[in-house]
Amino acid sequence: MKRGLLSTIFLLTLIPWAYTQQLPYFTQYTEYQGIINPAAQSYEGFMTNFKYSVGTSIREQWAGIPASPKTQLIRGDFKLNSPGKFDGLVGLFLVNDKAGYISSTGIYGRLASLYESGNSWGNRKNELGFSVGLLGGVVQYRVDTKGLREIDNNNDPNLDNEVNIIRPELGLGAQFYSFIYRNGRAADILTLGLSIPQLIAPTIELGSGDGESYAIDKVPHYYVTASYFFDIGPFTYLELSTWTRWVKHVSPSLDFMCRYRFAHYMWVGAGMNSFRHFNAEIGVSFDDLIGIDSRTKLAFSYNPIGPDFTAQFGNSFELNLSYFFDSN
């Protein structure tokens, strides 16, 4: 096996930071609750009771290298209210992820049941909630073996055929949230989540020949998310959030983010992960910009090069656009 194929596999499976990233990685992970944890509802659902949302995002990681990882996502999330204490959460996601000559495209649906105690936003008495969810879908995995042969300029028989396989996908999740009362009113919000995406871990065969074979083994991931919203004043809050990811044989990876919303229409954020990669974020939101009883959000995040091996790869960028509507 020559340099090109080995380098691609090395990036995806041998470097610990990349190994924890067999599934797409997001800097603005608090904006992707449904795909990270199928039981989670959006923060707008907590704070303003918006029932429906759609969004899209693009991310380019390590922009300084030609085969840098790129991710595109389109999503839709819907909350189905019921007369009782159990509501439904439904979501649909389309995710395209590419790293070098290996890429995947998946379509997923999620279904969750949410138990809530308490009433509407204006009368939240002892409100807390717990939800469990299921994520299911299909993923198409592709390996551009022709491209690998071209960069290696070799006749490795393992690169004779294009790799294009479709596999089912399954994930589970649970989330707990509670309103924390200060000064006799509902103010702060605590959320805790646990999820296991990629329960079905396929093996991607790269071919065989001359007695040799090569494959990439996908592995189950384990996610833990937590956040705390400090209500500072009208339209002003401080958000602290974490996202921990773990896969077998690799140390856990931890992301931490702090956001400060200092006006009704704007926020800034900064964070760092356990690999000492720093990120900065800025976002704006507008109520009733497109239709009445709606919110439009646009956020941009930037990850400068880190002090470790990624310093030679380049910076990372992420852009996210979301639209929320119907809070009745």
C-alpha cells in the first residue's frame, strides 16, 4: 500500500483526534442537538417554545491542506405538542462528510418522546423534562480509489475498484433538563444529555489482492453533553456548554464553549477542546425577519491552528444558518 491510501487512513483512524471524528465534528455543537443526541430539543424550544426549525451549515476543517475534511448539513426539527405531559420530537437530517478520498452521505430520521412537567413559558412551576430518542437512517460510504492511484502513481491491485457501499445507521439518546429558580422566577436552564450514535459499526473494505486486504472499521461513539444558561437580564444570558466524545481505545475528547448574548440580536462566544484547539464565534439573530412569530439565526465560527500536529494543516471555519417559527 502506497503513501496516499495510508495517509488517508492514517488521518481518519490512527490519529486520536481524527479517530474520535469518524462522525462529523461541529464547533457550534449546541446548534446541532438533534443529530448529536436524538432525544434533545433545541435551545429555542426551551427558551421561546418555537415548535419548528430548519437549518443548514457548512464546515471546512484544516483549510490549509488540499484534502481537508468538509461537512455540509441540512436539517429539520419539529416538536409535536400533545394535551398530556408527553410530547413528540421529530427530525430529518441530510449530512455529507468528506475527508480526502473517503466520503459519506447519510440521511437520518429521529423520533423522541419528551415528558414535561409544568406549563407554558409564562408559568413554569417546578418544570423539568426527560426525553428518550432513536436515530435511524442509511449512509453511503465512498472511497475514490482512482484518485488514490493517481496520487500514488502505482498499480496496487487493492485500488482496482471503486468502493461504494450503503449501510444502515442507528443511534440512541436521552436528555434531562430543569429550570433553576432564582428570586422566585424561572431563570436558569440546566440540560444533561447522553447519546450513542453509530451503534451499527460497519467495516469499509478497500479491496484485496496479492494476499493483502485493507479496511476501515467504524466504531460506536459515546457522547455526553451538558449546558447551563444563566439568565442575566432581558434578552441577555451567559451559556456554558460541554460536549464529550469517547470511542474505544482512545482517550475522551472534551469541548467547552462559553457564549454571551449581550443584546436581543447578537452574541459572541469562545471555547477550547482537550487538544488545546481554540475557537471563536459570533452570531446574530432577528425576530420576525421572515414572517411573524419567527427567528432567524446566522453564526460564524473560526478555529485557528493549534499548537500540535494540526499546526501544519491550517485553520477551520464553520457557518450555520437556522430559522425557527411558530411558538404558539
